[in-house]
Amino acid sequence: MGVRKRKAADARKEAMKSTYVAKLNDCPTSPRKMRLVADLIRGVDVDKALAILKFNSKEASGRLEKLLLSAISNWQQKNEGSRVEDSSLFVKTIMVDSAAQLKRFRPAPQGRAYRIRKRSNHVTLILDSRNAVVAAKLEGPTADVADKPVAKKAATKKAAAPKAEKPAAEKKPAAKKAPAKKKETKDKE
């Protein structure tokens, strides 16, 4: 492994130390149905998300509740001695991706068959602590990030300036329309 790849791998390992992930693979529920429940808990505190999932009547909510509890236990493994209540955990991201489909046939009229796609999905849930997010915001942006938007604005103003310098006299006058031809009519005598 080269130096560049080793540095990238070390950076990924450091990022994973502060990331608390739980994955649910090959869940036999349609991704569309799972996303309906996942959208309810995205960005919500963990305690409130557990309450939402517990009292939701959809089948997918039971599976997501179990997944959220797994993510919380993963957080506890990495932060021994800390309490979940003090850390103010929230659902940072939740992604529902489609997985393999089981293709089946159902008999149809006149000897035909309709295809049935039994869909499944993968769910990835990532937790984060609001305390860590607030600390990152207090540090502020770096100097490199602050300079980039200013440079873009200056470049766009320079590009827009030549467009305004065109004088109005250069515009060509509109072309005149040719007169319409008169139709000859025969006189009846």
C-alpha cells in the first residue's frame, strides 16, 4: 500500500471512530414503504425517534426500531462510561436502498402470466451527537473555505461586466415586411 492510500485509510479509520452505524440488509419490505417510515425519524433525537417508531402502525417501524436500538448499542460500545441521555444523540442520516428482487409469476386470464416483483431493501442508519455538531460549528470555517466563495463572486462580476458594455446603437433595425399581393377577382358580366 502506498503512502497516499495509507493516509486515506487512516483518515477513514479516524472518521469511523466517531461514526455510529447500524445496517439492515435484505429486509423483505418494499423500499418505498420503508422510506415512508424512515422519513419520520430523519434528523430527530433518538428518544423521540424510538417513541415515533414504537407507536407507528406500519410493519417497517418495528424493523427500524430494532435497527435504531442496534445503532445505540454500537454507540455505547465505542463510548463506554458515557450515558446516552447526556450525549444528545440524533439520527444524522438514514438511507433506504433497494436490494434484490424475487421475481414470481401469477396466473392471468387467457393463459397468460403476470410478473410479480417481491422487493427488498437495505437500510443504513448513522447516529451523531448534537454536542459534537455544536463543537464543530463553534470552531468556524477554515481560511481556505472562506476565500473560495469570494473568489467566485469576483469572477462572476468580471464575466458579467463585458455584457453590459455593448452600446445600444449596434442593434440592427427590424426588417420591413413586404406588402401583401392583391388577389385578382373576375367580374361576372
